[in-house]
Amino acid sequence: MNDPRRRAEHRALALSVLVPGMNGTTVPTWLRTAIADGLAGVLLFAPNTPSLETTRALSAELHAAGPVLVMADEESGDVSRLQAAGGSSLAGAAALGAADDVELTRESGRMLGRLQRAVGIDMDLAPVLDVASEPHNPVIGVRSFGPSAEVVSRHGAAMVQGLAEGGVLTCGKHFPGHGDTLVDSHLSLPTLDIPVDTLRERDLPPFAAAAAAGMDSVMTGHLLIPALGSRPGTLEPAVTALVRELPGGEDLAIITDALDMGAVSAAGLGEVCIQALEAGADLLCLGHTMGRDDEAQFELAVAGIVQALDAGRLSPEQLAEPQRRIARLRERAAAHREQAPREDLQEIVTELEQLGARAARAAVIARGAVQRTGQPVLLDVRRRVNQAAGRFTRSFELAVQSRDEQALIGPDLDLAELPEGAAVMVVCRAPVTDAEEGERLRAVLAARPDAVVIHTGTRDSAPAHDALVLTSGAGRANAEAAIALILDGPREEGAA
């Protein structure tokens, strides 16, 4: 197309549905220009948010460039962007589900929303509404409130209400349900070969409950459900149709899971963006940019959509409803921003820590005799990277160090040289299904069978051992509750 005006219109339409990531902690020129030209949103990841004050400054800079939605994957627990370095102050979904105190979940959501609002986040891509029916799921696990649709429904709705009360927009994920898979969609495409009736009875109720509670948007997941069609959920019109059946579904914005993920990336970013819009998506999440040219990745997506508009494969009319839903999100976000006072971030964190401790203590359980005395020794056999959470935090290390500066910590400790009577603790997440992690754990237990195993994954995925602590997560609150249980013993009923 040689008409410059039409070309500019098509570029503006492309920008209006895109949510890129960015490198660094200040707004690059290309992104500032895109925001001024109508970009829908920006998704922040841990490298963009090394501290709360840095996040607050970055969000202010983004908002100053134009009416953009600033988003984050802030689930708390294992997946935290705002507290990635030291671990989340909150215990995470699985611990909240295990504690099964709906008011605690709602208040946790309110404080988490308040923290995000205080640092300028408009929209939280949470909560996770997947039912954790497969305990060995490599990517959902403790990000879910649990294996029961009823529990996930109650706590998912409470978290939506709490986050909204705290001042952020919400996004339930990963529709229509990613909890029953053994493949990580960051790496390849999972297939969920179940009847539609099972999906409706087990996986969809939490999304319906959250929608009824006021959820603002839904994130579709990269999983193939043959009973619905031949495409991944993010690219499948039948999945969009199911979203529209939810309470208030016609107004729910649909945002895709990151379109750079291995499950869908083979076709190329531009083509995948086109297919997602053809399927009925409203917002296209482009994913993280770490180690990549952020501007080049963004321009691939823009070029794909513009070419489809130029060729008539997409029409401006197709993007009218997405723009209506996005405008609705912007109006709500602007109202939250206008009402938000400037708050003391440390005061909010302190309240979060108190809530996190309550949930983590209620959720942590011991199997066998786990109390230990002696010099603390901590070994962590988990893999270094989890695709959703990013690099593992130092939460357990920090929890031990805060109690004993002389503690022995590290993956390379000589097991034969550990002192007699030491309180040996070994942290794991998926030793049953992760061969490398399982081998590391067995090596530690062969040398020190008296070690306490701290399992951070789902309860039903724990390894067999006679001294086992189940944390239901790996956030800082989970770590502190586990270490206290081992070194101090069980808390007395009613202890503060």
C-alpha cells in the first residue's frame, strides 16, 4: 500500500492492541514514541523492577508518555515481579488455598493490589485460575489455589475482589484451564485431550466465579484441546466463544499469553499476532525481551498486523470491539490512578509480610519428625530456572541467614565434611519428574539420610522421605515458615 495516510492508520490500529516488554529500567525512545501513538500496554518483568522505588519511577515515566496500561505478572508466592530478588512477602496461591481462609485471600489480594497501585501498576495479570488437577504439572503447580475446582473458584473470586479493592485491574489465567498438563507451554505445545463436558465441569467454574466477582480480563493459554479445535487456545475461535459465555463475557478483554512462547512461536511473531486477532483476542502480549532487541521484536509484531490490514486479511472493523474493551480498561485504570494517594511502600510491605506469614504458617505441614538442632546447613537441589517464575529467588537462603550468620549454605558443599549433628535441610521442587533434580536429591540423602527435605511443589508431587516439610510454595513467607518449623518446632496454638 502506497497511501501514507492509510498506512499510518493501520500502524495506529496495530499499536492499539499490542503489549510489548522492554529492556532496562527507563523508557527507551522507540517505546515512548509508540505510547504517544496509541500503544495499548507495556508488560514489566523482574529485570525492569529491581526495586519498588525503581518500579514507581518507571511507571510514572510510562504514564507521562501517554495513556498506556502498565501491567505486571504479580501473582505473589513463586511468581513475583515486584519482589523477585528476595522472594514474595505473600505466600502464594497454593498456600492460600491450603489455609482455606477466603477472607485472608481477599485481604492478601487487597494489599497486593495496593502495593501495585502504589508503584504505578494498572493491571495485574493474575490470579491463576487453573485447577491443579495434575500434581506434576511443570508450570502451574503451586501457582494454583489447589486441585479442587470448588476451592479455586472461591479463592480466585476472593483474590479478584481483593485486587480490585487494592486498585488494580485483574486478569484470570490461563483460560480455559492449564492445570492438567505435563508440558510447559513456554517450551512446546501441551495437548489436553478431554471432553468438553470435563472442561465445563472441572476447569471453567473458577473463571465463571471470577467473572461474576468482577474480573476485568482473561488470559488465554497456549494449549491444544482437540475437542474444541485444531489450534492452540490463544489462536482458537472456539476458546474465544467460551470466554464470551462467562458472566459479563462480552465486556471481558481477552489477552493472549506471551506470543513468543515455544508453544506458538514457530510461525513467527507477526503471523501469530494475526492469527490471535483472527481468533478474537483483544490484547496481544508479546513476551519478555531479555537478551533480545526489544524494538526489533516489537516491530515484527507491528509489521505483521499492518501487512494483514493492508492486504485485507484483517479489517479495521475487526478491531473495533477490541478497542472498545481496551478503552474500558483504560477508563477504569485512570480512575484508580486518580484516586490513589502516594503511599509509604515499606508500610505496605510490612502489612504484606504479616499476611504472608499467616498464610504460610497455616499451610506448611510436616511429615515425620522434622525438628532439628545444631548448625543449620542448607542445600538447594532445584533447577536454577523455572520458566514462569524466572530464576529462583534466594528466599530459603535469606531465611536461614537471618537466623544464623554461620549457617552453611551452597550447592557445592562437601557432604562428607558437614559437621555431626548439623541441621541439614535440602530444598526441592520437582524431584519426581525432573531427573536432574531427583538425582541431586538422592545424592544428598545417601550421604545425609537425617536431612529434612523441604518440598516447595504441590503436596501430591512430594518425594518419599521420612522427614518432609511441605511448604506449598517458595516465596519468602513460605521459606520463613518452613525454616521456623524445622529449627523451632511447631508453633503453639494461638501464638502470634
